Amino acid sequence: MIFPPCTRRGEFVLWRDYLLENERRFVADDIHKILPVAHLQRLLDALSAKGYRIVGPTVHDGSVVWETIRVVADLPIGWRDHQEPARYRLEQTRSSEIFGVVHGPQSLKPFAFAPRESLLQIERTKDGFATHQMAAQPEKVAVIGARACDLAGLAIQDRIFLKDAYRDPYYAVRREGLFVIAVNCTRALSTCFCASMETGPRAKAGFDLALTEVDDRLLIDVGSEAGRQVLEGISLFPASEELIGEGATSIDACARSQVRRLDRARLPQALYDVHEHPRWDDVAGRCLACTNCTMVCPTCFCHTIEETPDLSHQQTARARLWDSCFTQEHGYIHGKNIRPTIKDRYRMWLTHKLASWIDQFGMSGCVGCGRCITWCPVGIDLTEELSVLLASSNRSSVAGRPVEGR
Amino acid sequence: MFNPDERQRPRLAVVKFASCDGCQLSILNLEEDLLALGRTLDIAYFPEASSDMRPGPYDIALVEGSITTAEDAHRILALRQQTKVLITIGACATAGGIQALRNWADVESFKRAVYPSPEYIQSLSTSTPISEHVHVDFELWGCPIDKGQLLRVITDLVVGVQPRLPADSVCLECKRRGNVCVLVAKGLPCLGPVTRTGCGAICPGMGRDCYGCFGPSEGARKGPGLPPNTTSLAGHFHSDLQLIPIEVMRRFRGINGAVSPFRAESDIWEKKP
Ligand code: SF4
Ligand code: SF4
Ligand code: SF4
Ligand code: SF4
Ligand code: SF4
């Protein structure tokens, strides 16, 4: 895995550069091949034969969630999702489209960064205590249906959990077994803005296989040696220039159709400059501090540690749970809460995501998937908040200017 | 808080006021852990479980139910005097419970409507939480409580650490569990965003909306934090989910309707046309 180099404060490594770098590695001997949709089961069977548990999007409670699948019919055939702020609806179109649902609330995050991870079991012994490190059982999991934004999110999580001295063994063991079959997006949701973040809609790196659904055919790109091996023994057809062009055109059209965008040009500094903007009070009036935006975000990595002793006080179990900067405890330091109000917390979230993340990791903490917009119970849209926050700083960087025109 | 090596096991009392006994049943439902509890604590008073009822003083008292009669108002004072650590269990004891709906109504008319001889019924005009009468050390929310949370608090007290009762929203746990949000995907008026965690987000896990049985998230009564932003959520129920004002009012005036953030929100929507 290659990581974008960390930069000096204020410099921004474009995703494009990062992706191009990886593209050279993976796509060098990439062969566009065709798998007829009618033969998709052969791919699933090949994965099973190699010992993978296959996970794909399945219709559940009005959306899609990742579940173990066996046959193509388990996938959300004919379904499409419609997403807008605080609203998600599925529609059955009666088409034979297999990957018509763009995404549900879950990104690839839970596969490697588990929502609840057992870390340690500590037991009292005769002369002290013994500690047993819990580790997830290594498992080969093939995820089919990940999107470009999901891959970009996973790459950010890799950067956080696997780099150098900070390599997290729990994450690593789950990540190791992951095989990703991406699907290039040919339809954007109203909430998508991956094009402006340069993370999608085409999956460029970080996948083992990538599919583009063009009518009843799947164009296949190979992204890794493991991907190539899975395809051995499946008869594929050569793709005509015309079909490759058709696939590329739909992906481009998807990018152009995106109605939301995020103006990154003056980040991170521009956001630091508006630290005292009145818009923070406005959004605090709407925000519930419910944590949903951080839970669905593919890149958020905050977690808390929970200790569960047993009543006989002979042993205790330690686990790691997803946490969020919207909780009261997240802002708690010795004797004081540094983020008591919702305003403090929303500002923390947006500023970390879009600005200080760049200083911290050399890249944006947002990949433009739009999940936080859809799954916010009151539909708060970070692209809108940012544009209002930065609109007035365009004219002047004097903090605290009233917002106009809304 | 208690010395675990002490020969004397801490003495536990489980005391009932106006309630349905569901929270006490949660204790009995601890199954194997109940045996461990019996080994760790001396269960001195628990009429629902045993006719061996011994008088105080008690180290820990678990109090179920709200105060609805003059007699109960005296009984809780006496219990407090005999108890080191008093823990309320459930929405009734912690918030007044569903019976606190009477606080908005005329109890005398209820008596006349229900009982043939209403003059025999002695009842206060309000149902109030234990904390309005005596000092409460820890409050467990829920209708009923989560038995795991109860066990955890007792374990912490026995081991001697400050019990940790998270005040996060139900949504946090809902997402950890991988539920699909019923508010966003089905348009149901879920109270999860303003409700305290503790139940494991079981209602959204079954495809239905949370009705707030664990009470308001952070800042409801004790500890740091602000009251939850019920104003924003109620406004969304009305303007986007198309609930009419009386429906919004009823969302907040339920099992925990008498707790200030929910009470204030329901009062606002009651007045709207
Ligand atoms: S901040 Fe929102 S749009 Fe950006 S990656 Fe996270 S969930 Fe997606
Ligand atoms: S935005 Fe908040 S929850 Fe997400 S990584 Fe940053 S501090 Fe953590
Ligand atoms: S922005 Fe929306 S999802 Fe995030 S904490 Fe606020 S209300 Fe919840
Ligand atoms: S279903 Fe309810 S509790 Fe779960 S995330 Fe949605 S609003 Fe929150
Ligand atoms: S989801 Fe809400 S109503 Fe259901 S048990 Fe939990 S707190 Fe109570």
C-alpha cells in the first residue's frame, strides 16, 4: 500500500496524484475483459472455491446492508436507491440491473475497523494477573459492490491504522483477509460529490477487481495479483473498444451529473479563519449531536475503550467501540469538558474532517460519499455548511461577519 | 465503595413503589448472574423474589416505581435513611413513569370514572420521580431497565469504582449494530437521536422507531452535558415527517414525558394549533 506523503501544513496532496501513483502499479497490465451478467455466478463460485466468504449488498429494512451472499439472486437486482438529506428510499425498477443501488449506510469501514472489537481478556492469577490478547480469526472475505468513494475511505483508514509504528494488529488481521470487488458508478445520487473530491466515480486503485455494468455485460478491470488469480479458469470475452468507450462515457456522465460539490481550494486555512463565524450557531440549532454522520463516515476512526469486569472480580474484558466527537465524553479531559456545546462539537467535526485532517494526514478526511448528508436525521449537509461558512470569508477573512443571503 | 474482602457481604434491598414490577423482573431474568449476585451480595430484602424480608440498614437499595401516594412519600424518606447507595431502576423511579401522564390531567375525574367507590382511593395528584423526594446516587433509565447495565453498576460498586453510565444517544449504538435508520429509510419519528443509550438500540433493530424509554440523552438531570436538541428533532417530525402538532406532542409525552427536556417539548407542541 502506498500512502500520500505527509505535507507541510496547508499543502494538499490531491487524491488524483495518489490514485495515479497506484494506477501505475495496478493497472499497468490491466486487461479489459467482459463477463456476461448471466455468468456472474461463476465469479462468485470461483471466490468460494478460493475460500472466500462473499459479502454483498442485500436489501434490508428499506436500504441495503452488507451480508453474506451465495448466489447472484441475493444481490439487489432491479433495485435503485434515491438519497437526499435525511431521506433514503429504495425503488424496484423491474430491470435486470444488478448494481443499481449505489450504497447503503455502511461503507467498507466495518470490515477492518470493527464497530466493537474485543481487545484483551485479563484474569486474576495466584500472584497477579494474566493478560490474553484477543484477535479476530483471520478470515478471507470478498466484498462485492464497493464504490470508488468506499475504496478511498478504506485507503484513508489504512493510512491511519496501518502506518509504521501505529500499525494496529486488530485492524491489520481483518484488513489482510479483505478482497474487494469494486463497482464503477454510472449513476450518481443527489448527495454524491466524489467528483469534486477526485475520489470517484471510477475506482482507480485499491481494488482487486472492478466491474462496470453496461446493460447485460460486466466490464472487468484487474487491480491485483489476487484478482487475476480469481479470474483464472473463468472464460471471459475480449471487450470491444466500443463497449469500453460506452462504459467510460457512463462513468464520465455520472461525474458530470453530480449536483453537489465541495470547494477545497482554500482548505485547510479558510476553515480555520471562520472559527468564530455565526453560522456555527445556526447549525448548532439544527444538529442533534446524535453521532450518525460520524458513524456512517468511511473515514472517521474515533473509538473508545470499554472495560467489562465480572461480578466475582476474577476477570475483565476490554473492548474497543466506535466513538464520535459528538458525544459528551469525547470532549472530556481531566476535570473539564472542552466541547460542552453542540456548536463546539459540530465545529470540531467539520474542521477535523475538512481541514485539520489535511495537517494530520496530508489528505482530506472527506471522500465525498454523501452518507453524512443522507443519514443525518435532520439532513444537515456539510457541502452547504462549508459554502456558507466560506462565502463570507471570500470577501473578507474577518471572523464573525454575519451570513448574508440565506 | 465497599471493601470486597470484608467478611460481611454488602446488603441489598429491592424496594417497590408505584410500578409494574417489570424492572424487578429484569433482576430475576439475570439467570446465572443472579446466582453470582446472590453470592456477592446479601439479598436482605426483595419481596418479589423471597419472603425472607430483613430490615435495614442496607448498603445498596434498588428502588422501582414513582411516588404517587402520601404513604409512599414517607416510605422513601425512611428507606433513604437506612441506605448507603440508593439507585433508582427504570422510568417510573427515575422519571415518574407513564403514570406521570396524570400530571397533565385531573386525577379526581379518573377516580370517579374508574372506581365505583372513589372515596376509598388515596392518591396524590402527581406521579413524581424518587429524586424529587430524596437524594439519589445513581439513576438507571429504561422501561424496563437493561439488566446488563444494572449488573454493571452493581459490579462497579462492589469492585469500588465509579459506575459509568453513558449518556450518548441511542443512534450511536444503533449504528454500531449496523441497523438501517428507520427515521431516514422509513420516515418513522424515531426518538433515538435525543434518547439515552443503554438498551442496545433494540427497537430500531426490530424495524421500529425508538419511543424514548431510556429518557433524554446527556444532561437530563445529572452530570455534565446539555439537554438534547429536542427542538430540532420535533421540528423535523412536523415539517418533514408530516406529524401534526398533537402527534409531535405525544411523541415526547410518553414513558419519560415528565422529564424536563421532553416535558418542555411536549408542552410547546400542545399549544400549537
Ligand atoms: S464527511 Fe460525509 S461525505 Fe465526506 S466521506 Fe464522510 S460521510 Fe462521506
Ligand atoms: S470527525 Fe470526529 S469522529 Fe471523525 S475522526 Fe474526527 S474527531 Fe473522530
Ligand atoms: S450533523 Fe446530523 S448526523 Fe451529525 S450529529 Fe448533527 S444531527 Fe447528527
Ligand atoms: S433508527 Fe433511530 S436510533 Fe437508529 S440511527 Fe435512526 S434515528 Fe437513531
Ligand atoms: S430503542 Fe428506545 S424505546 Fe426501544 S428500548 Fe431502546 S430506549 Fe426504549
